[in-house]
Amino acid sequence: MLSISEWAPDWNASGSVAITCNCSHLEFDICTISAPTLLDHASSTLFALGPNTQDKSHVPVKIHPYPLKSDKTAMSYVKEVTLTLAPPKLACGVTHHTPALLFSAGGYTGNFYHEINENFIPLFITINSLFPNQDVTLAITDGMIWWFQKYAELLSAFSPHHLIINTNNLSTTHCFPSTTIGLIKHGPMIIDPKLLPYPKTLLDFRAFLDKAYAKVDAPLLNPNESGKPRLTLMSRTGNVSRVILNQKDVIKVAKEIGFNVHVLEPSRNTSMANVYRLIHASHVLLGVHGAGLTNFLFLKPGSVLVQVVPIGLDWASKTYYEKPPKFLGVDYIEYKIQPNESSLLESYGANSLVIKDPVAFQEGKWSKKRIYWKKQDVKIDIIRFRKYLTKAYEKAKIFMS
């Protein structure tokens, strides 16, 4: 074990130490300790090291390293990290020779959309912004064991030398040559190439996912084993909302049209490699607006995403699952629920503002928005829906040929 005095001057000969933070963004804060750093897991503190670190005027910096800072509920699940110039009373237990990137896997983890939108797309952006072609140690706070297991292949793709630290499991201090705290986010399901030193887009992220999961030691599914287009239905059952109440009828009509139908309802324990293989082999992905549609990232260009849009969810449906798939070359078909197909009609009545004008009713308040997110199921008009599925079938046959 090395003491601070033994190794800090080696890595920081000038003795200069800087903690810099950018808190100007709506959704994320990001800080950098441009000096050797000691991570004390017990106090969730990062100490900047060096002969000139003791600064009586310095006020420790507090940061929640999760890129959804405008959402109080999400941030309540993110542990606060302290950054300080005060000298630690601890020595380095483990010394690393690559910079650290510390971020939280808390927030809305457990929801696949949020895991992609707040963890992995921002991680892709941050590494390509600050650590291009460079090894980096990922120090992850608030991560559950199941999360590390579920995303083992993807995390390894970000850190090929498996420099991944679950801070929940640390039993000693860890030291790094420098540390970045927080992740950069460009927007919902967005990678803006103009904001990167070496331009990248969502296409590059999709290729990154392909590389991470296609190499897993298991054969890809054959999409043409029956000669029929494969349709994967993202199912929602149990204690959730936006359930297709007549799902059996939807499956029946899809089969009548000519699809080979697979129903997928992944859980936190479902292998991501297996999900990737199924979706990548599909010609059509169908589902009600929800986290499961984030699997469009695994579709091949030319395949089809069919999104069933419940009442009151137009903005989210367009932002999350219309624009990004189109950018990736995935054909998009939207089926908008009519009032008679929504369970809200029975609950509130046809003349209610809930039904007649969802935007006016919501007033931008989550307490009202949650009615559409949390209290709504759908019963699809099969006769009307058949036309949309037929269009998807025609597109799928073109894609197959």
C-alpha cells in the first residue's frame, strides 16, 4: 500500500490541483478532478491529492452524477458524491493507472428506456467526448448486482480491459491519476455530432451495440426459418399500465395476415444478448408506447417499428420512438388510439377534458400526466388495426426480398 506522500508527487509534480465543474446544463452536471484522486467509498468522497491540496478557503463540491437532474424523483435514488481538496486521512488501498469516470446507475434504473437514455447513451457520449481512444476505469455508484450482470457484455465493450468498479462492493480506497464525475447528455435518445470532437451519431451507438452483443457466444436466430416475416410483440402484463387488453386478438390477426409472431416480455433477469438476437432477427417490432420499444435499437435498417400510441402520450411517442428509429433507417408506423379504445373513456367519460383535450388537461403537471401513463390500458380495434398490420407486412416482405 502506498501513502499519499509516496505517490502523489509522482503523478502531480507541479503540485497544482483543480476541481472544475460545469453545472450549466438542464439535465446534467459534470466535474473533473485534474489531479490524482482518492475514492473513499465509505463517505462517498473523492479527495484531490498533491502537496498543495490543503486549501482552507475551499468549499467541498456536492454532485449527483446522474443526467436527469431536473427530475427530483429520479435524483432521490442517486447518492451524493463529495469532491474536496482537503487532505484525506486514508492511504491508497488500490492504485489504478487509468483515469476514472464515476457515474450513478441509480435514478430510474430498472426501466430499459432510462437505462439506455440516462446510462448508456450518455456513457457513449462522455467517453467519445473526453476519453477517445483511451482506457478509462468505470466507477459506478448505486448499481444493483442484477444491473451489473444484465449489462456485463455492454460494460465490457465500454471498458475492454474490464476496468469496472462497483463502488457498493469496495472494501478499501481506490486511487486514480484523475477523475471525471458525471455523464454528458444531449437530449432524449439523441447524440448530436456537432457536440463531439470526433462526430458520432445514434448510428454509431447502434453499431456499438451490435459489436457488443453480436460477438456473444451464441448463434443469431434465423429470421427466415418459416419463410414468413417475423413480428415480435412487446408484451405488457401484470402490475403495469398500457396493457393491450385484447392481445390474443392482436396476435391472431397478425398470424392471419402472415406473420410468424413471437411475444417478448423481458424482465430485469432476461439476457440482453438473447433479446438482441430475437429483435435483430425480427422484421417488425410491435408494442404500445413504453420502455420495451427501446429495443428498436436492435432492429436492422429496413425493418419496421409499429408503435401503438395511447391517448395523451403524443409528445413522448414522437420524441422517443418515432424520430430516433427513422434516423436509424427503421420504417415507422404509428397507430393512434381512439377514445373508444382507451380504458380512460369508461373512467372519465367522452365529454371529459381528459379525453377531449389531454394537453389542456395535463397543464404540464405530472399529477395529471400520470393518468395517461399509469392509469390507461388499450383495447385495440382489430378491424382498424388490421390495415396497419397489413402495411407493416408489406414493408416486411419488401425488406425480406
